[in-house]
Amino acid sequence: MDEFRIIRKGIILLLFLGFIYMLYPFLDTFAYAVVFVYMALPIYKFCNRFLNKTLSAIVAILFYIVPIILVGIYFIFTVVNILLNTNPDSILSFLDSILKYQYFSYINTIVNKELITEYSKAIFTFLVNFITQRLLDFGYLIIKIIIVLFLTFYFLRDGDKIKELCLDLTPPYYKESMNIYLYYLHQSYKNLFITNVNISIIIGILAYIGYKIFSIPNSELLAILTGIFALLPIVGSWTVYVLLSIYYILLGEYYKALAIFIYGQIFLSLAPDFIIRPYLVNKETDIHPVLVVIAFLIAPLTLGIVGFAVGPIVVGALYAYYLAKYKYKRI
């Protein structure tokens, strides 16, 4: 009898390890599915008042997830198009004009222009080859996007069953603490994904309006970058508009540089932090900026692009555990 139990557990363990081995290459798809679920959750809940779960999940995906994917694809193709159609000599000419600027004129005496030319062309060639190589994996990327949409749909539709399953598998003595943990886990993910992402989207839209007003080339691309940087507390949206202001100062367009800086300070920095964020953040489970930096900056630097999804999931889970432990002890 004991031998049979050991064999049965061994077989189950091998099957479980085989299951994990099959899913490992698609770990990022599950992570992004969780991210997209939380991003689409407000729309899903709103639609669920009038529609059934299946239709609500479909509408949430169509009106929230698909546009984000299309923006991502647009971003990739725009960057590729700029790199492929940019003449390295024009970049070198711009750098040379900067070096001739009165505040940088002393650099001319110590900089080897031939060395700059050689390294600039090498870096430019590397970027073009790198992005071209990534485009060869575009078919594999499409498959992953389809899997993410598939998982997002079922996570949205059957998300309440996942909570019930977790509670069913929990021993009776730990059900209360597990219920508290799942509550804080949900709140942590809402703050990480819904609040921060929505704020970054609002900042991206405001940035696009401002860049269009000031007739800045590639406004769409710069607005996307501004929205992405807005996710990071240290980097922030100011990175883009400050660099734009410096760029136009170097070109001698001082009034335009000043207008961009003032617009960025008011609408891309102050308004989101002091007007928009207080209305969206749940103060009880508000995550410290250091943890946000770890989730959205350090994790991608460590894990690559998959870190944008895995980082917030891991940080949110650990933070929820801390809150649940504290809350459970206080109770």
C-alpha cells in the first residue's frame, strides 16, 4: 500500500514537472495575460452590468487590450522606419553642430571627430541589425499575442472561479488568512496595473496633445515614450519633455523650448501627481515608489522585456503577503 502511494506521488510529481517544462517558454504570456486582465477589469465590470460574462470579456479585450497591442506594434514599426531611413551622416552633422555651439566649443579641442564618426556608424549599424533580427521572430510574437488574448479572455470570464479554487485547496485553518491575502493581492495588482497604467495612458494622451500643439515631429512616438516613462517614478515623463526642451535650445528655438518645458511641468508632472493620482490610488494598499521602481525598472533590466510583466506580479504578491500578515496579526 505504501509502495503504491509513493509510486502514485512520484508519477504525479513527474507529470507536474513535465507540465511546468511545457509552460516555461510561455511564462511571459501568462504574466502579460495577468497584466492585461487587470487593465481590462474596469471595463469588464462595467459591461458585466448589462452583458453576460463571455460578452463582457470580449468587449473588454476589444476596447482595451487590442488598442494597446496595436500601439505597441505601431511603436516598433515607427522606430524601425526611423532607423532605416535615417542617414548616419545627418546624425554626425547634428553632433558636429552641437560641438560648435558656444557652450560646447571647448569640447572640439579634446574630441577626436574621426573616432566619434567610427563609433557612431558602428552603433547605428548594430541597432539596425538588432531590430531586423527581432523582426524575423515576428511570427512567433504573433502566436504569443494570440495566446495572451486567449488567456486574458478566460481569466476575465472565470476569474472568480480561480479564487474559489485557491480557497478550496487551502486547509480550513488557513482559509481566513488566505482570503485576506487574496484580497490584498487583488488590491496590490489593481494599484500596480490599473492605477499606474491608466495614469501613464492619460499622460501619454496629454503629451500627444502638447506635442501636436508645438508641431513636434513624430509626436505619436514621443507621446508613447512619455507614457511608458511615466510608469517609472525615477525616470518619469519629465525625461522626454526636458530632453525635447534641451534639443530645441540647441537649435536656437528658445521660446519653443520654454513652452514645451512649462507644458510638461503643468500637464505631465504636476497635474498627474496632485490631481489625477489621488483619485485613482487606494491609499490602504498604495505601493511604495521603491517597490514600483523594482517592479517596472529593475525587473525589466534583469529579466528583459518579460520583466515588465513578471516584475509587478512578483512585487505585488510579496507586498500583498506583507499586508496580509500584518492585517491577520492585528485581527
